[in-house]
Amino acid sequence: MQRKLRIGLMFFLIILILLFVFVYKISYHIALTEIQEEKREHYEALDDFYWIEEEDGLVVVCYADKETVFDMTSISVKDLPITVQMEIDNGIRVNSLKQVYGFLENYSS
């Protein structure tokens, strides 16, 4: 009788552990999915417009938040026309990716 009780208790503990592992994996998957969705929404919001700025003497394209770098170019700011250099000092707001590539095409060597 006591042996059956031990086997039943062991079986119960194994089932309980498996249940905890299953619930943990499900909750982890749900949390990971939510984080990925938040990141996707964040980067979609950043795609609204871009900034062309100067960093370490080079032209840099940033997302709308002005912190996340979209593209680090090899275009030297000092090689640009003086009017463009002055605009880059303040940051040039560009409304589309097409305009970003147009600017980069115009001033790349």
C-alpha cells in the first residue's frame, strides 16, 4: 500500500513539474511576442521621417528620434557645398526614404 502511495505521489509531482514547465514556456512565448510587436511598432513610427546630420565629420542619416542611426555614410561634410553644410549643422529633415537616397546620390562621390 505504501509503495502505491509513493508511486502515486511521484507521478503527481512529475505531472506538476511538467505543468509548471508548460505554463512557463507559454508565458515566455507570449511575453516575447509582445516585445517583438512593441519593437515593430516603435520602428514603424520612426519611419515617418528622417534626419540628415553630421557625426564625426561625416553625413549620418537618423530616424525621426534623432538617436537611432539609419545609415552612417562615408560622405565628408567638409566636401559638401557651404549652404548644405550649414543646413546639416541644424539637421535636415527628410520626409521619405526616397528623398534620403536622392540626397545621398547627389553628394556621394
